[in-house]
Amino acid sequence: MGAGSMELTTLYLDQPIVWKRAVDIAAPYGTAGPTALFYIHGGGWNSGNRDLFHYHLEHFSSRGYWCASAGYRPAPEVNWKQQLTDVTGAYLAFLRHLERRQETVRNMIVLGSSAGAHLASLLALVSPEALDIAQKDSDLWRKPDACVSINGPATLEEWPDMNADIRGSIEQTIGYPYDVLDRTDMFAQASPVNHVGRDSPSFLFLLAEREYFFPHAHIHLMSEKIRSYGGESEAVLIEGTEHGFFYRLETPEQQRALGLLEAWFDRRKEKKMK
């Protein structure tokens, strides 16, 4: 397989196939490195697809990374916990794929954008058992070593002056409107910041300068909370960008974010080798 000719393996989680419940896997060109990347797309919990992160898969697989991009069923067909079930199943399928090829991965990193950042954060912070998410191949479960949240939320709990579109999208994936008072615990349970603890993995938050949906202040509070427990966390503002900026790798701003991401990966490799 030559450079520029990425080949994908698509694994569906069900037989017969269930729409969206699948993962695309790109094998590394040449010798595999010690890091694997697992991506989750955004789209307001109600749209988007696995293809969105294929530019990242192409780039990083050409540099020795095992890469995967997961799909999940959209809201309101399902709620956030069912979506997390879908991406957890895709993650386990990726782990099984690596095991069958006897690949040694020292550093498993999950990444997501927007709604995908929400699901990636929960995947990194909460075990399937903690949220009562039943999975086949659960014996393979491995807590991610790190998470990259790209213009994603720290909380889904109501805040002042919420953007109307994101408010509606959050209510869709929770399955209830904010004004149903006896369901406020559902918004809290679905909020990544509420699951931060002493065993939280490392986080990198990439923030869009023009962020319409998720307040930066919430991300900074989550980042500080991770550090307060002794964890590692960075929040970096990418100037000249707006929400949803980092699917492609073409513009100067995207290239800057890519450089930051690769440098962060390299630092993690060095720490793992010590």
C-alpha cells in the first residue's frame, strides 16, 4: 500500500447491520508506532458521520498510527447513553481488531469534536459498568490513556444565555426538556465534568476562538478540576477558528492545531517510554 492510498476496514457491530453502529479502521503504513487514535465525529448528536475524520485517519495512518473513526445512531432516535453504548461498542471492536493482529499499543487516545467530544470525554472518564452499558467483548475493556476534546462541552447542565440550537440538541439527546424539574439529574449525569476524579486520564482541550455553543469558561473549570486531582490537562485556544474547525487539515489554523496535536502526542510517547 503506497502513500496516499489509505485503505479502510469497516466493522459493523451487529448482524444484521444496524445503521451507524460501525467503526472505520485505518492500518498504519509500514511499522506501527506505540499510539492508537480513536475518533468520534460531531454533529449536534443528531447528524454527522464517520467520514468526517477520514482526513485525520489518512494523515496519522501514514505516520505509523493505528486509527479508527466511530459512528453512532442519531438523536432523537436514541439518547446520549445509547450513543455512548454505540461508541463504546466501536471502541471495543477496535481493541479486538488490534488484539487479533497482536498489536502492542502503549498509548490509546480518544478524540472527538463537538458532540463527539462529549462522547469521547465520557468514554475516557467513565467505565461501561458505571453507566450500566452492557457490551460484548467487555473483557477487552481498556481505559483510554488520554482524551482530546475539540470544541466540545464540559457540561450539559443548563447555563444562562444558551444558544437556542444547542439547547434543543442537548434536550434531544437527553430525551427531556430542561424545564422538566425531576429530570435535571439526567443532564448532570451526562456532563463530563461531573465524572472527573483521581483516575481521570490526561486531557487536551482544543478551543475554537469563535465558539457559539459551549462556553470556554466551562472547559477551563473542567481542566482545572482534572489538575486539582493530580491529572494532566491543557486547554489551548486556536485563534482564527470557529466551532467545527478541525475536521480537515488544510488551512493555516488547521495546520497550527495539527502541529499542537502532534507535539502533544510526542510528549505522551516520551512519557510512556520512561
